[in-house]
Amino acid sequence: MLIPGIGEKTAQAIIDEREQNGVFYYPEDLLAVPGIGVKKLAQFLPFLSFPASEEQMP
């Protein structure tokens, strides 16, 4: 919830999605979260980080 554009409801939806389907490897993976669309993702994308290489992918 410290990231601009992420409120309590969206934060919980992100946690729920991650618990059900695993780690997010790409920013676009967050589009599977209810309430996150392209515009909202673009808003908080600068505050996110993802695995640095495919070596870390399962």
C-alpha cells in the first residue's frame, strides 16, 4: 500500500493472486489481478522490480 495507486483492496488482490498462482515474473503478470488494468499498472510500474534474468524463473 506504500506504492502510489495501490490501496488496501488492490494490495490484497495482488497477495491473493500471488498465493494462488506464484511469483510475478513480468509486469504484465499483474494484469491478471482483478482491478489492475494497463493504466493502473503504468502508474505504479516505476516502483516495482522483477527477476533480473530468466535463470531465476522456474
